[in-house]
Amino acid sequence: MSKTDSVARRILGWKLNRWDRWYDYEKGVFIHDSEFQPEQNLGHAMLIVEKLEKFGYTFTKRGEVEAGFNDIRATGENLAQAIVNAAYSLIEQNSEVETTKLWSKLC
């Protein structure tokens, strides 16, 4: 599973509908892979930020290549990639330590 897939499923709550698209139950729409490129598109990455802020995480950025959520930080070639990397690190860290607590908050 790629970073984008993990973020779409575990943070945004989207379900894989077909190999090339997700389904957003909150909005009732299909999202194709080509329509969601958060590592290249800052607007798409900000969807991740908005969702995590709803769950109580605080977003911070340092310059255009570092982003963080609470105490988890990550870098990337650009801010969008840094956001995805930080979100993915959050998933990885919490899936090992607090699996049920995080998933109950995210789902």
C-alpha cells in the first residue's frame, strides 16, 4: 500500500472501490487516482491537514519543505510532500502504539 493509499484510507476514511479509485462516504463521490495527488498538489495535501485538525492534531510548517502534526515532523521536496510524509509517519507511529485509539478517532 502506498503512502497516498494509506492516507486516503486511514485518515480521510475513503474506501477502495476499484483498483484506480476510492469512494468518499461522507460526500458520496468517487475519487480517481488522477484526481487525488497530495504529494504534488498542495490543495489535495491540505485536505489531509483539515481532516487531522478535526481530530485535534495541530499542523505546523517550517519553510516550504517541513511539516508536522503535533510532535511528528517530516520533510519532503515540497510542502505537499512533507504533509503526506508527516501524515504517513503519524499512521505508522500510531498503528504500532495506539492502534485502537487512533483508528477509533479516524474512522
